[in-house]
Amino acid sequence: MGLWPLVYCMLLIPSGRSSKGNVPVFPFLILSFFLGAYALIPYFVLWRPPPPAIEKLELKRWPINFLDSKLTAGIHATTLDFALLSTFAPFWVYNDMTVRKWTNKGFWLVPLSVVPFLGPALYLLLRPSLSSVTVASLPASKEE
């Protein structure tokens, strides 16, 4: 493990220049001899690669302009959002079914909730109302 800081010294000193600012690599490399990779992680977060060289002809092509646009970043964020919400939906459908004590009758809706958006939407249309379930499950109050 003691040789890793030497390897990173040889890798980062010539090629680890950041384009984001003047973040010096030397303090992080010196600390890595004592703290290991934990000293290099902040540098890796602060480091930004230098931009690649682009010819003037390439700047006029529309695919590069589109791929660098904020529209692509928005599509990427929306796709991740949709994937995460679709992944967690079956858990929350099952959780809602157990709160409503409807796991026996609506068991077939849990596998269907894996279908993005349509499965949970169908469950929302077919589930019983919470007010009728909570009134039926409340114990009778004792009067003294």
C-alpha cells in the first residue's frame, strides 16, 4: 500500500492540471503518503479535465451543439428521475396496501405496479378509501 502514493505522484504531477482553477496537486500528494486515498479524494472532486481541442469546422456541426446543450442535460435528469420513481413505486404500492389491509384482495396489483406509471396509477384507481379502512380498524373506546 505504501507504493500507491508514489504511483499517483508519477501520474498526477505531469498530467493532473485542473482547468477549473489553480488547485495545486502537491498538498494532496504529500498528504496521501500519510492518509492514503482519503487525501486524494478532495483533489479528485475539485479537479476538472482540460477541455478538448475543437476545430472551427466542428463547432458548426449541429450534433455537437445539441449534445452540449442544456436540453440534453434536462433529458438526462428527467430520465433518471423517471427511472428512480418507477423503481420505488412497487415498494410504496405494497406499503399502501398493508396500511389499508388490502394485501389479500389486491395482491395481483403488486406485480403490475412494476409497469412504469400505469401500474401504480391502476392501483390508485382500484384501492379502497383510507377513511373506510381506518374506521373499521379502530378499536371501540372504553368509557369509564
